[in-house]
Amino acid sequence: MKAYRDLEARKKRVSAVGNAMGILQWDQQTMMPEGAAPARATVLAELSVMMHEMETGNDLSDLIDQAEAEADQLDNWQRANLREMRHQFIHANATPADLVEKIVLAQSESAMCWRLARPKNDFASLAPKLDALFRLKREEAYVKADIMGVTPYEAMLDQYDPGRREVQVDRIFDDLGGFLPGFVQQVMEKQAAGTQPLMPQGPFPIERQQQLGHELMTVFGFPFDRGRLDIAHHPFSGGADGDVRITTRYDEADFMKSLMAVIHETGHALYEDGLPQQWRGQPVGKSRGMTLHESQSLLLEMQAARSEEFIRFLAPTTKRILGGQGPAWEPDNILRVYRKVEPGLIRVFADEVTYPLHVIVRYRLEKAILADELGIGDLPGAWNDLMAQLVGIRPTDDTDGVLQDVHWPEGIFGYFPTYSLGAMAAAQLFSAALGDDSDILPGLGRGDPAPLFRWLDQNIRSQGCLYMPDELLEKATGSPLGTAAFKASITARYLGQAE
């Protein structure tokens, strides 16, 4: 087992470098002064090349070959760890070191430009940097596709959701694209005929919203002794192993935007914090791909936090902290507010029914970008057209259109599908959990998520990467990834009937 032990030692060092990069990237988006951006980009590029060198080379390939030849001496966790090492090696070895450095530098430059361009509605200033980054990512995708024997888009998707193929995504998204527009119309008509929600009126001071976020994070058991909440241009979860850091952004006119982002990112953080500590620093101890990761955030945000039971617990808490008065703060009204279905421009603020349509827009666009079928100059118009076609609303500016997400300026391609695939998985997991433990919903009603979290600890968090993503989901729910549980959930919740 010497080869395997040597691999474990190497992966521990790689993980340490990755953790250092995670903190630097968190700082880059939260506290770093803008003038430090070029220096930070250089540091991250050097660390990326260093990590790339640690994860590639003939000696590493030989070690993996030797360990695989001795796999009968390994236990199940070690074999899974070795499988993940091979997967990481294939991705890393497919990308030349000079291309890695170019991509990291282009990502940093593009992301910093986006931070300035978005509030100014200035897509023109971002376009050349985005074009340069797209070209590099396209080169990476085609190199990997050739080596892995998959499509260029699948090569990108596989980084975030190992084993996922376009045919699976297309099948699920075609189903949702056919079902949701008519369903959205049905729900909107029903809601229009009922009691209309009263929007709580602000302003809501940021310090009060921060207090509310912290209190809800405490309810969910967020580990503040090894984690923190900060402000960023775009909400995200990051940090390092044993150091979970989440961010949100605040709007003094609408506290719900920040609150739902906090709950969403807390779901990510709790998943990271609940991974098997005995495998920390090893690939098998990492999260099981982004579809499962998004399932954990969306399960908390959309399934649990939008349940009637939890909202009835939440309403008096928000009223107390934000100083609310009157009927707008009553639980029945807060429930109507949280469950309001209406097409909107911003993905991260979308309700759970229209949300997948936002993701389908991005999925179709980034496939066209990667195939070089859509030029940068045509991207804003293509975005607006697809938003009008699928979501039913057309942006009037790029700030709330193509500039709203940071993913592409950060070079993140193939990630977007995992948001809605994660929503499908979240519905399956929540349904299975409710079937296994009848105290989950009553627990949420009393502000006690322990019954739900015990189920997640046992079935998802503690499993790390022991299984492949779809295998883990099927073990937990008894079914492969699909749309049935999601459609049944929203049909019951918004139309009051079984599908």
C-alpha cells in the first residue's frame, strides 16, 4: 500500500494549498481593496500553477497506476478515495500549466471588471475581458473533451458534477421547460384570485438584517467558532476545511432577499462542515459534486425554510428583530409573501417555481458560447430574448440582465445546470426525509432542525465522496435523479393538490 499512502500524503498537501487559495479568494471578494487586485491575481495564478504541478506528471500517474493494481488491499473508503484521485488527475493533466496560469489571470481581471461594470450597466467595458476569458475556457474544454471522450460542454460540467452528461440535463430541462410555463400561469391565476400579500414596509437597517441573519444561522446550528458571515457583491459560500465562510448582500427596502441568501449559503456551509472529518484533506472527504451541494442549500432555503411550519416559526422572529407592526407581519401574510410566484429578472431572488427557467436560460447560452455559436456582442440580446421566451420578462438593462451573475466573469462554465439539478435532488431528499421521520416538519415549526439534520448527516453529509453523485442520491431516496418529486412538491404547495 506504499503507493496509496504516498498519494494520500500528496493529496494532503494539495488540499492545504487549496485551502489557502480559498481564503485568499474569499478575501478577494469581501475585504480586499480594489487596488490590490493585480497583485492578488498574480499570487493566485502562481498558487494555481503550483497546485497544477502537484496534481500532474508521470510520477503521479505511476503512483495511481500502482495503487490501482493493489486496490484489493484497500477498504471501501480508500478505493473511493483512489477513484477520486484518478478523476482529479484526468482533469488536471488535461490542462497545460501555461493555460492554467492564463485562465487564472484572465478570471481575476474579468471578475474585478465585472464588479465595476455591473452597477454602471456597462457591458461594453466587460466584453473584451469576457471574450478573452471565453476563448481560454473554450480551449480548455476542447482539450479535456478530446482526452476524456466527451463533448466540450460535458468536460466542463464534469468538473462540478462528475459523470453528468448532456443527455441527462437535456431530458430534465426539456421536461421542466414544457411543464413550468403553464404551471406558473396556473399558480399566478390562483394567487390573483386569493388574498393578496402585504409587503412589509422598510427601510430595514442593515444592522437589523445582520442580526436577523445571525439569529437564523444560530437556529440552524451554524458553527460561528469556525465560520463567519460577511458582505459581498454576489452571495457565496467559501473558505477552507474547518473554516466555513458565507456572504450575502443587503437591500434596505427588502429584508427577504438577504435572509433567503443567508439561509441558502448556510445550507452550503453546513454540508461542508458535516463532511467526514476523518477524511479531511483527501478527495473522498470532499463534497459530492455541485448538484448534491446545491441540493443542500436549496433543501434548506426552498424546501425547509418555505414550509408552512418553518414560516410560522420565522414570522414572529422577523417581526421582533425588525420592529414590524401590523397585519403585514402576521404569519399568514408572511407565508403568502414567501410563496408569491411571479416572473422576475434576478435569478438569486426568484421563487422556487420560476427559478429553474432562469437556469435553463443560462444553460442554453453557455452551451452556445462554448460551441462558438454566440459572440460576445450578441450575448446581451440573446439573454434578453431567452428571458422573455422562457421566464416571461425582458430585462431593460444589462445590470439586471447579462451582468447579474458573476459566474461567467469568474470563468465558471458548466456550473449553472447544477442549480436546478440540485433543486430536483433537494425535493427528492426532503420527500424521502419526511417519509422516514415524522418529526421533521413539527421540528421546523418549533425552530428545531435537528430531526432533518440527523437524516442529512446520516444519508448525505457523512458519506463524502464514497459514492458517485447519482448513486448517493438513489441510495438516499430510492430513485434516480428526476423531476417527479419537484413537480409533486410545487403542485401540492401552490395548487393544494397532488400531482
